[in-house]
Amino acid sequence: MQTDVWNILDTCAFLSQTHPDGKIATANGIEDEIVNRQSKQYYSNLKSKGLKIVEPQNDSIEYVEKVAQRTGDLDVLSSIDLKILALGHEFEGIIISDDFSIQNAALHMKLEVISCSGNEIKELRVWKYKCSACNRISKDKKESCEVCGSEDIFRIKAK
Ligand SMILES: [Zn+2]
């Protein structure tokens, strides 16, 4: 295990209490996503042992949004997810997350990803959006189909 590298902890690290030792950081605001008492306790223990709580810079958030827009993950990432990714970018760290969209965007950002459960995505994905009425495929998520106006649009794997 590398000890000089920052590990950026997503919620799964606190819920499962599984993550690498060494330098650890997480996004400001993550405590709102940690709901059960055990995980909250674990979170405060880590905090007293040096867990760094960081608010990422706006420009790294913008960078992450651009990447996630390109991969099609943006609409499923929460603001905390974006912060986790932004910190991965700022610290050039390893992201610890079970969330496939976080993992996918992180891999596109050339960051290392470790999952808490052992479920890591094996391949990079780019998502596209398909209208279920007329089968029009578009790169960006829209409220309604630009061809037929249907609002029944779902996400598909582009490759
Ligand atoms: Zn359509």
C-alpha cells in the first residue's frame, strides 16, 4: 500500500469502514450522507485521527463537470459526488467509492479507484441517451426528445 498518496473517501468508506490506511481526506458535506450512528461514530473517530475535510476549488468542480458531461455521468452525480471527484483531481489521489458513475468519471480522469465492496468497473463507459419512442440517440440528456418530443428518454452504453 502506498502511504504517501492521498485516499479520497466516499460514503462507502464510512459505511463499510473499509479503506486504505495512510493519508485520508473527504469532501466537506459528506457527513450529511452518513446516516447511521455507527458510521457517524467512525467518521468522527477518523476526524480525530487526522481525516482531512476539504472543500474543493470551483475550477476543479468545473473540470469534473466537463469530464462527467462528456462521459454522460453528470446527471447522476450528486454535488457530493462531484466534490469527491474534484478532490481526487486536486490531490492526485485514489478515490475510494462504490458508485459506478464516480468510478467511471474517475477512470476517465486517469485516477485510481478502489471500491469498498470489491465491485470495480472493468471498462470505461461513455453514456448516450435514447428516446424510447423514436429511437433517436443523442449525446446529451434532454428533457424531451428533439425529434418526436417524447419525454421517455433512457441512458444507454455508447461503447
Ligand atoms: Zn423521439
